[in-house]
Amino acid sequence: MSKLWGGRFTKETNKLVEEFTASISFDQKLAKEDIAGSLAHVQMLGECGIIPMEDANKIKDGLLSIKKMLVDHEVEFLVEDEDIHMNIEKLLIEKIGPVGGKLHTGRSRNDQVATDMHLYLRTKTTELVKLLEDVQQALIGQAKENVQTLIPGYTHLQRAQPVSFAHHLMAYFWMFERDKERLLDSLKRINWLPLGSGALAGTTFPINRERVAELLGFETVYPNSMDAVSDRDFILEFLSIGSIIMTHISRFSEELVIWSSQEFQFIELDDSFCTGSSIMPQKKNPDVPELLRGKTGRTYGNLIGLLTVLKGLPLAYNKDLQEDKEGMFDTVETLEGSLKLLAPMIETMTVNKDVMRKVINNDFSNATDIADYLVRKGLPFREAHEVIGKIVLFAIQSNKFLLDLTFEEFQEFSPLFEDDIYTVLAPEHVVAVRNSFGGTAPDQVMKQIKLAENLVTRSIRR
Ligand code: ARG
């Protein structure tokens, strides 16, 4: 059989053109969705009497047997049939004869391809929410073990104030929680059905778009056929959300790389998540978090790529739109691969509580607390800040930390110091008194974990 659109042509397509314009090498990933869309469409054609129900049933049977062939890897896609839509239609006609040609009544590849991608992203979005929840569960698991584990909290990557390690981990929980919300919210827009818009202007057949929407589980139909076939903002939205998720993964990965360095040694990644060096036998490299960080770049690229494709396109369909797919698949696959690795990597990492403890004992991250101490004794904060600055300088010069200073030394800087200063400066105390809602005190962190656990189990039930 020649090309499905071959009627008005007098020459064969140039081979290079055929290869250049074909999308089957990548859009075959939409095969399942393409068949699902066709099944609903043909059912509606039959119900509306646009084609005889008997023909609709033959087409449905044909489509179902192609679906089975796909599962059994018995289908060979051909570049000369250009894309997944024409490959499947051609297979159908080969299978059931000319009646298969009735399937394309009242639709176009333009509304068909848009529908396929809506269906694809709907499934992937839901799956990604589950994968994000696996990561959240892993974070909760480690957090629960480390409510009392203290690490320096940093600003400017300089030690600032001690925090519970659980608090630090849970910060990522909330980032992923918002990512999940973003994905779930985007479903509202993914659930608009383009099918029934025809090439751009609608169709002359008495179709029932609501019925197709119902069959495919869409919430509503696009009210404007030109918008329906031209819209790719549902993909842009997905790529934006995907980029944000990868940004969060990347920041966390960066911390894992730093924390597992010889200089920090706060954590150790499990051997099964690291690789060695071909030349330096002592090396254990954190390749996984490095790659997670590195792969973030391609997801940004996919977003910018599609934004650029769309920015100058006149309505309605233009072949440029075929460029929407590879980036979308790539971001989906990058997210899936990344989230699947992240969860077990978090679960299996070892937290070096002793190292963290030593670090906390040997720093000035309790300095804010002596300032607050003097303020509570009546000194204005600015003056207190000045006094403590001098104490810190003195301590550095004497090779000591604040808790090593003698009571007499404290008194020389201010007569307001009493011997309770040693309790106030103990790291546990420093953390425990940050007991405001959302703060790092163990009580608050526990509350936060409870809240988080409820959220994760609630949305799993959803
Ligand atoms: N493969 C095409 C794409 O992905 C399908 C739509 C083709 N439509 C057309 N009028 N050429 O965009």
C-alpha cells in the first residue's frame, strides 16, 4: 500500500525527506495511547451512526489485535509510514481490509496526536506522584532516626546555627510535597480532550465529543478547535514542573556529594550506589548524585527547547509541533530514573552521627545564643552582638571554642554573664529553644514529621 495521503502526489517522497519528517522512531512510545484514543473515537462513530456499528466493531477488534501484537513485540513500524498514527492505521487496514479506512472519519492526526500526548502525560504524571512519594517516605524514614542528630546549619556555606539533621532532610520533603501538588494540579488541564477538533476547524460529522471524553476519562473537552490542536502548554507546564523537581533533586544531590566528601564525612552512601575509579584504587565516587545533578541540565534544555519551538508559531497546526515529543519523553524518563534511584539511596545511606557531633562541638554556631542571652539580661541586641563578636575573636585567638572559655573570661567581657551560660551554649539547648512553629527544636521536628506522614498516606489513598 502506498502513502495514506498519496492521492494528490505524482512523485515518490525523497528518501531523505521521508527520514527527516518521520517521527515513528520516537512517537512509537505513544502506541498504547493512540490505540486507546482510536477505540473511543470509533465507538462514538458507531454510537452516533456516523459509521455502521458493525464496522465500528470490526475496527475495534482490529485495534485490539494490534494492541496484543504490540505487547508481544510482533509489530514492525516503518519509516515510510511516518508516524505512529499512520503506522497503526495502515496495520489496521492490512488486518481488516478497507473498512479500517473508516476509522479516520471526523478526525485528523492533529487532534489525534494532541489526544495521545494528553493521555500519555496523564498516566506519567500520576506515576511520578507515586515515585515522589517513595522519596518522601525515604526522607521521613531517615528523619525519624535523626531527630536528635545535630549538624551545623549553614548560610553562605558557613556554619550558622546548629539544626536537627531531621529538620534539614525534611526541608526536602516539603519541596517534593509542593512538586506533587503542582503535578496533581496540572491534571486539571491535562484532562481537557482535544479529539473532535479535526484538523483545525471542527468536523462536518455529527460527532459527540463529550462521549469520547467520557470513554477516555477526560473531565472536559477543549471548547475551541484551533486551540485544541495548537496547544502544547500542557506539555510546557509538565516540563516546567519537571525542571523544578530536578532542581530540588539537584540541590539535595549536591548536599549528598558534599556530605560524603572526605572533608565532611557527615554521611556515607551505600557501596551499591557508588562506583570506583579505574586508576585510583582508594576512590568511592558518588556518581549517582553527581549524575542526578548533571541530568538536571537536560530537563531545563527540554523546557527551553519547547518554549522556543512555540514562541513564533502561527495557529493552528505546524509541523514544528512534532518537535514537542522527544524532550517530553526525555524529561519523563529522566524523572523516573532519578526518583527511582533517589529513594533507595536515601534509605541506605549511613549517617555518621559521631562525626556530626564532633563538628558541632568544635564550632561557633552557638554564638547567636549568647547574644540572645545578654539581650534577655537587658542589653540592646546591637551591643550584645558587639560583645559576642569580641568574645568570638578572643576565643579564636586563644584557640578555644565558646564552651571552653572560663567563667572569669566571660565576665571580663560582660558582668551580665552568670554560670547558666554553659547550659545556654550547649548545642542541644541551642536547638531545643528554637521551638517556634516550623523551627528545629525536636518537638517541632516531630510535629512536622507527623504532619508529613499524614500527607503522604492521605494522598496514597487518593
Ligand atoms: N507526527 C505528527 C506530529 O507529531 C502528527 C501530526 C501530523 N499532522 C500533520 N498535519 N502533518 O506532530
